[in-house]
Amino acid sequence: MVIVILGLLAVVTLPRLSDTSTFRASAFRTETVAALRYAQKTAVSHRRLVCASLAANSVTLTIAQTYGSTSCNAALTGPDGNAAYASSSSGFISSGTGTIYFQPSGTVTSDAAGSSVSDYTIAITGMSSISVAGATGYVN
């Protein structure tokens, strides 16, 4: 009986364990959401523009050095002093690349000057997409 149960468990779990790309995509999605939330919270708390640059395999955060600046010209590090970004050797972002501008007011815009509030959707291969609400900066 024990051998039969072990056999059933092996049949069910081994295919899931061998698909590491799903685990990597899930981890990349989680890191991307965390980086975008950190960008939004930092923009509000520091009263600075924060830019999130999304490429197929990375998210890079930069911050404006002064209040009112419309250019992100300094790297944004995380609370631990390391770079606050997500990266992978695989290209998991299938659509939604570009730059997202988190304004000091908490809104998300399509330009650094903050003239146009925009919602964003970022598609991650094999995962549910990430949405960013322009009016509130909420990342889901």
C-alpha cells in the first residue's frame, strides 16, 4: 500500500518539479510587483519622481535627485542598500516594456512631467499580468 501511494505521489509531483521555468517566471513576477510597489512608496515618501524601466528580463529603478525634477538621474537602492530591481536570464515580460513614472503625488503617468495619468498592464509569460492603476499607483 505504501509503494502504491509513493508511486501516485511521484506521478503527480515530478512533472511539476521538473518545470523550473514556471517557478522562475513566478519568482520574476513576484520580484517585479515588489519593485514596482517599492517605487511607488518611495516616490510618495521621498517626494521625488521615481522611474521604473522595464525590459524583457529586468526592472531598473531610478529616482530624481531633487523635488520637482523631471528626470530620474540616480539609481534607487533598496532598504538593504542593494539594487531594488528584478532580473532574470530569461525574457519573461512579453508586453508592457518601457518606463513607468511614479509621481510624488502617488499617481502614475506616461511622462516624467506628470501631464498624463496612465494605467499600465505588464504581461509576464505564463503568469497573470501585473496591473498598475494610474490614479492611485496601486500595483496588483
